[in-house]
Amino acid sequence: MKRLTLTIIATLLSLGMFPQTNNLNNRALWASINGKKDASLGDYQQHTGKVLVTWRMLPGDNATTGFDLYRSIGTGAEKKIATNIKKCTCYQDGSASKTADNHYRLTYTGSTETLSTFTLTKAQVSGALPYISIPLADTKDVYENTNQIVYTANDVSVGDLDGDGDFEIVVKRLQSVKDANGNIVSDGSGASYSQQDCLWAVIWDAYKLDGTLLWRIKGGPGIILGNSSSFAIADFDGDGCAEMAIRTCEGTMFGDGQQIPDVNGDGKIDYRTWGNLNSSSPGWVDHYNSAGPEFISIIDGKTGQELARDNFINRETSNSWGDEYWKRACSFRVGVGCFDETGLPSVILGRGVYGHSVIEAWDWRDGQLTKKWRFDTNDKGTGKDGKKHSTYAAQGNHSLNVADLDGDGVDEVMYGSMAVDHDGIGLWNTRLGHGDANHVGKFLPEHEGLQMFHCLETGKTMVALHDARDGSVIWKKDAAKDNDMGRCLVGDFFPEYPGCEFFYYQGNYIQQDGTETSINTKGQKGGCGMAVWFDGNLSRQLIEDNIIHSPKYGRTFTMYRYSETFINGTKSNPCWYGDILGDWREEVILPDATRLEDIKIFSTWYPTTHKFPWLMTDHCYWMSCLNENIGYNQPTNTGYYLGSDLKSDADAWAEAEMVQNKGVETGISSLTPNPSPRGEGSIYTLSGVRVQKPQRGLYIKNGKKIYIK
């Protein structure tokens, strides 16, 4: 077999198989229960009221990796309740106590060494609650008069902020205005008007999963409401702790109490202009922020302290972005991508989508914040597709996607209908224009590489499926005249059809070859919410209308029974969702019905017979999670095919390894898995295979990349 050359190995480093902030020894043992029936699922009623214990499949695991599970109730003695679990990474406990804490402990089969523990509390199990609650801290330190102003929960992102191997969450909270009767009349999710004497329209809270508030950042008067206050969480410098990147301004106050002062010396930090838009509604005339310094700040995940600051993309004039009232100039993006051989994430900044667009990549490395590259539709450059960068104007979306589109081992930025290569040069440009939803992943099992599916609102094309490598059209659906198709979604929802199905708002399902089919969606609108793996099937379900349901099988989870709600108005998104706890199914994070009391993290209670690697170890999926909440929130997707077409779980494992290695043989074959418990010093290939006698090359040891000569 071929040996990897050092050049190829260096390329593999950038694939991001192992998220920098994730502890690969963390099994994330978890447990959940639901005592309220969802009648439409028939046979699934047998799972109501039973505890499901789940854990991660990690790099190095395979079909022979077995686990033992122990349980103790209250202060009672521990008992082994399951032996040599191999075919899945979950166990349904039908005899758990409903009146006391249930303590679970996981080991390898034949070993007593603890891999992970979890306690399902008496309150959770007696209340049959399929979630944990993180109380939201009060905001009197931001604005004392809560009869006028409150801060409602909005988008969430996740990361290991303190380096302990567990995820923490960061909650964006938006200034929300009450009327004289105490009703919230503006929740801040749109371009709302803030209180004149309140400097902070947006705040960010960081919480541990036990509810501990780590820090709070107050965004400053130049940070606007709506979806332009995006934020990025990642371990940008590789020190094991995630940082946060945000756009800041004068008046921003950080977690250590330090504030950005009047840096330009003009005697003010608040550039908003107060006036009357009409006779009855006073507000900030230029709430889109037409003046004042703008920055990019790197925030310490442990403390909320500002670590570094530099200038954000230049504001220029309002007309230079396409309007006369600063809205398009204030279309901001902050995201994450991996653009070089180090595999470390870079910060992505974006400004403008409807006309002029600028994208920048910044590195936070060794205590320095430096600009990596800049793409500008106003420059004189030429893309790698031979098209002038000026033709890339007006192609941006309200979100962006990041993935290794061209298979070169580093990421590209898909900014709507065009893509920018890892070096800041245009890669391809479909010229189909602006749209609201974009999806990148492995949607066609037999098609090489990744695909891109999106909807458009300029021209006749409603939706189109593209080859992500070069943007070429695989198929598209056109209307009879110019249209605005605002929603679309892709996922494997129906096992009787090969590959994924594609659909657009109020349209039929489209099969992978472009054939449009009318399908009964079990009474739901079958629309374009979020696609989620939640029950035990390989097909995905839909998160929409405050429920999770399968277009094939019916309702999976009636979420509104648990005093929760969705966010962002008609878009009706969860705060965040993804695979952060337990096995490969995805958790859903939502606020309570008032968006003021708590954040709930919901996890599945449905057993499964399937076993897949922790989804966060797939680079495409990891990037989709980190960039999920930029602008208009977008769903998660994997870089390998995961769906009902799989003949066996091992097919997905093999494809996942090939995706990470780009089809290159690793030079290691016939390896016998080490039966001893995972411990210090275990060595793995970059694709996650445990190696007893490593050859020369790059490997993973104790969660770090090493080179063996």
C-alpha cells in the first residue's frame, strides 16, 4: 500500500477531523426521558417513560468495541445493568427509579476504569423531562428598569470555553421593548428601535451546562439588533480553549469589566441619532449604524476578557453598498473556517450581500491578530473560474457556508451563489443571485464530492442543486417568471427514494435526479425548517411548528408541551441544534416560552440500533454547526452520506474515513483494535484508527497532532 508523503499528510492536517476544542477522550455519557406520549408514532409509544442512556462513538472505536453500563440509585449500591454493548452507543433502562437520582457509569467491557458518568436527577426523572434547564441570569446590570426593557434569548453557539473537555454555550440576548401593559412589542429579532438611554442593544452570556454564568459582554451602542450581530466560537489559537470573535464598537463592555473607550477622541461613544420617524413612534433614525469606529474583537472563552482588537471591514458610504439608509452597509457576517495546513480555524468577516461584498479571513495565533486575506467585489482581481471579481457582486446570501468545496484539504467560503477559495481568490460564481437559504453536504451518495442546494429570489430559478467543486448545475427548477423563493431544505426523509430529497416552500419533494414528486407529509406542512436526526431511524426529521416530526412516519416530539418557543419570527428557528451530547443523534436548544427564564437543551429518548462516529468529528458537519447562526439560521449537514440507503453502519464509517483522507490510502492495514481501555498514550491515525505500531507520519496522541519520524 502507498505511504503518505509528508506533503499529503500536511494537507490532511487541515481537514479538521478533530475539532480543536474537543476532548476526544470524552464519552459524553448522557440520559434522557419523556413521559408524554406522541400518539402518531404508534410502536414508539413503548419508549415513553423509559430512560435512554447514550454515549459517543469516538475515533478508534469499531464494531468490536464493547461497553458495560452501571447504575446506582440515590445512595444505593452500584449494579451492572448492561454488558458488552457493541452494536450501538445507547441503552434503554426500563427499570430506572422515578423517585430518586439515577447515577450511570460507563466502562469498556472487561474493564473497571470509568470512561464517563452522568446523573439523571430526581427532578428530571420524576417530571419525565427530556431536557436540562440552564437558567438565564438577570439583566439588571445592563438596564435596571425591566418594566421597559428586557433581554430575550436568541441565537446560541457552543464551544469548550474553559478547556475542561465539555461544551459550554454562549447565548445572544436582544434588547426587547415592553409597552405600557408590560407586553413585549419588539423582541429585537428585526431592525427594531432601542431605548434612548440604553447603550446596549445586544448582550452575550456564557454558561456552563450546570447553569454557571461564566461572563457577560455588553455589545455597545453601535451593535445593532436583528441578525447582523452574529458571533463565532472556536479555538482559534489551538490552546485547548475556545475563543469568541464578534464585531464591537466604542462602549462595548467585556467580561472583566473593561470597556472600549472613546478611541478616536471625538468626545462620544454613542453615534445614534434620536428622532421621530412619524408622529407617534420615536426611534433611532439611523439604527443601522452610520457612524463611529467598528472593530473585530477576540474574546477569552474563560473570562470574557478582550484579547485583541482590530478594525472591521471599512464602512465606506451607504451608496457604496447599494442603498441610501445604511441597511446594506450593515449586513454583517462573522464566522469560522480552516484555510491552511495548520488546521486551526480562522475568523471570517463579511460585509454586504445585495451588491458590493467584502470577505476577510483573520488569524488569532501566538497572541497576534492578523489579516490573512481579503476578497472584494470592487477589486481588479480575477477568479479561478476566469470571471472578474466584479461579477461576484450581488451574489451574497443572508448566511454563509464553509466546507472543503473543491477537495483540496482546506476550506472555502460559499457566500450565496458564489464561492471564495481558501486563499481569498474567487473560486466560482453561478450568477444566480441572492437567496435566503444554502445547504452544503453529501446529498447524492453516488456523486463525487459535496453538493450545494439553495433557493433564490432573483430571476426565474426557484431552487438549484450544484456540484460544490465548481458550482456547475446538476439540476434546477425554474418558475414561469421572476420569483422570490424564500425557503428550501434537503435531507433523507423517505427511505423509499434513493439519496436525499429536496424541497422548497409549498412545493413538492424533488428526488436526487431532479424528478418532482407529490408526497403525503403526514398532515404537517412538510416545509423548510431544520433537518434533524432525533429518533432511531437513519432518515432525518423536521424541526418546525414547535414540534419534531417525520414526513414519513409522523410526529416524533411535541416540543410545545414543555413551555418552550422558537426564535426569529416567521423563520421560527431553534436557538441552536447539533450533536453535542450522547450518541450521534442531535440535541435541540430552545428558550422557554417567555425567552426570559431559561434555555432548555432537549435530547432524544428513542433507542437506536445504529452506531456512528460523533458527528462533530466530521469537518463539514463541524463547520455547519459553528456557522449555523450567521444571518438566517441554516441546518447541519455531514460531508459523507448518512441516510437510509446505507446497507450497514460500517459503510458510513468507511465513507467518513475516505472523506477525511481524500481517498488516499493510509499505509496501515490489518490493524487489530487495542482491547485495553483508552488511556494516556493511545495513538490514532488522522482518520481515527487506533495504531499499535505506528509508522512514520502524523498521528493523534492525547488529542494532539504529533509527527513520528
